[in-house]
Amino acid sequence: METDRWSRIQQLYHAAQELPPSARAEFLSQSCLNDPELRREVESLLAYEKQADGLLENPEWKADTPPETAPPGARAMAVGSQLGSFRILDFLGAGGMGEVYRARDTRLHRDVAIKVLPAGLAREPERVARFEREARAAGALNHPNIVAVHDIGRDHDTYWIATELVIGEPLAKMIERGPVVVHRVLQIATQVADGLAAAHAAGIVHRDLKPANIMITRDWRVKIVDFGLALRQRTSQDSTTVDVTDEGTILGTAGYMSPEQVRREAVDHRSDLFSVGVVLHEMCSGKRAFPGASSIEVMNAVLKDQPAELPASVPPALVLIVRRCLEKDPARRFQSAADLGFALQPSSPSLPPAAAPKRRTRLKWAALAAAAVAAVFWLTRPLPPPQLTATVQLTNDGRGKRPPWLSDGSRIFFRSLSAAGMETDQVSVKGGESIALPLPVKNADLVDISPDRTELLLCPYEKSAVPVCELWVAPLMGGSARRLGSLAAQDGAAAWSPDGRQVVYAKDQELHIATNDGTEVRKLATFSGVIYALHWSPDGSTVRFSVDPGAGAPGSLWEAPIDGNRAYPLLPGWKTATYTCCGTWTPDGKYFVFQAGVNGMTNVWALREKVAWFQRAERGPFQLTNSPLEMLHPVSSPDGSACLSTVTRNAPSFSGTI
């Protein structure tokens, strides 16, 4: 935004503020007669200021209100009341988006935190949308530095989210006591970067990172909370497409928003890194990086000003990291949270608080040269293949299991063979007892889970010679199912695209793609065999799948770009395996994990997909497991840290243990 235009916006904003609300529309209409975009920008600032002031003026909605001072009459829930399977135990506090309670999970016998959107706010569609957005975004993530979502529901007009109970305090409270010591700054910032890296890898931008949304536990574990303004984005090989929400509205918290957020431009993950820089500056100095008497002054400072110099006690290396995060131009910041986390690693409180004396300049340059050589060696070293460091048995009921293995981050869903036939079950990602998952569609197989982890793609079977089934969508948290246009898939072979806008499916030995409402169908390829185990690449550019040619011939892996009408074998020259099938990418797109039969045994193999230009790596697939049992249908966990598979001594169609 040009400086003159921003100055004009400020002038109109301050002039409109002096007028009564009833006179502002006429004033802006006359002042912006030939510039409707200018009027829209001023109105957006007025609306933002009204919202921010309203939250601060209303004491019962002030963040982190102590339980003893919160007005009991303002609370939505009474102690002892029930929300789903959760019994309210105590009031913890309140914020702009609801009240938080300690509750008891009567099924799993554990304490959780329940965030409630009271009935008054539930009448505001924007509040409900933000509340649901928070549940979808956080629920799609599974990372130790992001608060875990256990459940979501609605009781009459009360919306609620159940999350893990974090015992600690927000970073904002810690900063109120003064600057944070450097080694704690590094400890906290590194964990924040790790959590954001996981969110960004899943295509989620937080957009409201600030000290109040960073919880610190008693053992100094960081938990990022409040994904109410989170944004989903999809990155392809050619461009970045951002799903823009709340067009024409400033989203975020003044003082922690990036310049592009203030200008209401499209944002990506680098916007969160600017917010990290603001938080880092505040931790080191104990003061706001961009102070101001009003939101408009603060946002003006974000666009134009540089924060005050950090204290001399802050190591120069950390000062440089903060400055790079706070670059006004996103291209000059760190380009990923992982890069920021790496930069924070060598920083330590042992670094000198000031530059070395001039007489030590030669030693300084020698040290920098040595560091550069070490960095080049580190970056160009041959990359070893990843290894599975441990195996954990998740189920132990002896019942047959049927893929695919789907997960919402906290649970795994699958088909299980019971005395009454096949049923849909669920189990915690940490393992335990399997329990049934009710579905609104009878005799339906699981096919896929939506990218936001809120809906299941189902395929109800009718007994016939050719197992073709209609495609249905059912809400994961309960509700009515809907038919996906007139789409039908053979053997339940279908998959959602990473952005949820398209569906690829197989029918009559043909591969098709359609929009998520079942329209705009087009054919990708034709095969002489059965197509199954379909999966999209994380960037949405390619589909990989297995083909069974029949007549006892071995199956193989194939891939097809979605922008054409061709397909080709994935491993045409690989002679090690007698057959390959059932593969999927890790969430970051670096590896493709699949099962392969070698020397009469089936194990999990992987193929490296992405390597930086300066790195070297092994070529061809490498073996991940070496088990005497059959390791079947591998699927990467949502955070990419684990691989789900089945172990069986029997036929591959039904497996015994996850």
C-alpha cells in the first residue's frame, strides 16, 4: 500500500471516529465519492477497532479472567452439567471467543478442557464459523507443540470443543513479569517453530500467533492454541492458491499481524513467521514491538516503523534472527518455520552480548569461514535413508482389519470383522481398545477422510458380480449423509484431493476425476485391470494407485498427472520386487511409502521424492521394515512421524493387528 494512500486512510479514519456512528456512512460516501475501495478500507478499520474495543471493554470476556472474578451469571455452563460425554468440573477462564472449563471425559476417564461458545455468540454466524474453523484446523494437526482436539459437538445452541488440558500459563503472563531470559527464549521459540512447521506442512496458516495464544506448561512444553483465524492453503508445483476468507476484513490482532495482513493482501506461512518475530522481540525486551495508542496507530507502525533495539544482553545472533523475521517483505524473511527452527539451534546464551573488539577481527572472520565450511559440509552430506526406530502395537483384539487406515489426528478409523460381520471401528493413535464408529450409511466401506478431517467418504456396497458402489459423504461428528452427485466407484477406489475440491475415482477399469459436488467429470486413463488404493500427492498434481491385471499377474504401482490423460508405471525398471502396491506419500511429500513383495515376504518400502539441489541421496526404493510377518497397506501418520501398517500371517485382504 502506497504511503500517501495509507495517510489518506488514516485521515478519514480519525475524522470518521469523531463523528457519531449514524453520521459516518454519509461522511464516507461524500469523502470517497469516486473511490469505493478507499471507503471499504476505512470501514474495515472502523469495524476492526469496534470489535477490538468491544472485547476489551467487556470484563467478562477479558482473556484469562481468574475464575473467582468472573461473573457467575455470565457463564454458559454450571458445574456438574453435561456436554456430550463430558461433565463440567470447574470454570477456568474466558476470552473473546468463549469460556473454558475443566471437564471430565466419562468414557476415557481423563480431564480435558472444554471451550464453549455461549448461546449469545452462537447467534452470530461469523462467531460460529470461526469456532468451527478452530476445531477443524487444530483437529487436523497432531503435534506435541499444538493443543490436541479430542472432540467437538453442539448441545442445542451451545457449541463446544474438547481439547487436551494444558496445565500452565500463557506466554503473555510470563512477559508481563519482564523480559524472558535468553535460554528460555530459545527453548520456547524453537518449539513454536516446530509446531508451526507441522501446521504449515498441513497447509494451515495460524494468522493470530501472539503471546496469549502460546501456552507454556510447567515442564516448559509449548502448546500453540486458538486456530480460530486459521487459513488453509494449497501449494502446487506451478503456483500457490490461497483460500481467502472474510474478504475485505482485517483479520488478526493489531501489533502481531504481518504487513500483508494489515494491507488485507493474500497471506501464506511467512505471515506467521513475522508474528514469531514480534513475539521473540517482546520476549527479549518485555515490551511491545509495535506500540500505539490505538489499533490504527499500531497497524501504521507495523507497516512503516522498525521496532526498538533489543537490549545489549541479547546475543547478536538472536538479534539477527528477530530482524529477519520482522522484514516487511515476506521474501526477505525466513522462508519456512523449519528454517527458523534450524537458525535457532546454534543460538545460545553463551554467545557474546556485543560485537568483538576490532583487534579480534581476524579471529572473527576465521571463525565465520570455519562455520561456512561446516555448513557446506552439513548441507551437501549424503542423506541417509530414514529408519523406523520402534514399532508399537495399537490393537490386540484378534479381529481382522480391512484398509484403508484413516485418521483425524487423534483416532484411527478402519473396518473390522466382528461376529455380526464387517463394522467400522476407531482406536486412539496411542493404541487401546477398539470401539464402534456409528455411520449414517448402512453396509458402507470407508474410502477416505476429507483434508480438514471433518467428513468421511463412504462407499455402500450392493451384492453383485461387479462391486461398484455409490460415493457418499458423512460428517465425522454425526449428522446426515449426502450423495456425491451420481459418482460410483469400483471396489471403493476413490480419494479426495488435498484441497478437498476434487475427487478421483476408478470405474470400469477407467480412472476419472470430478469436482467435489460430483460434476465436471473427465477421464484420466484406461487400464487392463482393477484400479485400487488411490492417493493424491500432497501438492495435488499427481495421483498414484495400484493396478491388478488379473490372471495371476503381479500388481504394480502407477501414477497419472491430473492435468492430462496419460498414466505410466512408477517403478518400470525396478526388478527387486515381485509385486508392488498400496502406496501413499508422507505429508511433506518427501517420501512415497508402499508395500512390496521381495523373496516371498511383504514389507514396507519407501521412495525418496524430494531432495534439495545441493543434497545427495540414495536412488531407488529402500526397505523400511524387515519383519518375518506380512507388513501390509502402509500409511503415513498425519504428522509424518510414524507409519501405520497391518501385521498378519494370513491373506492380505484381512489383517490382524494395526
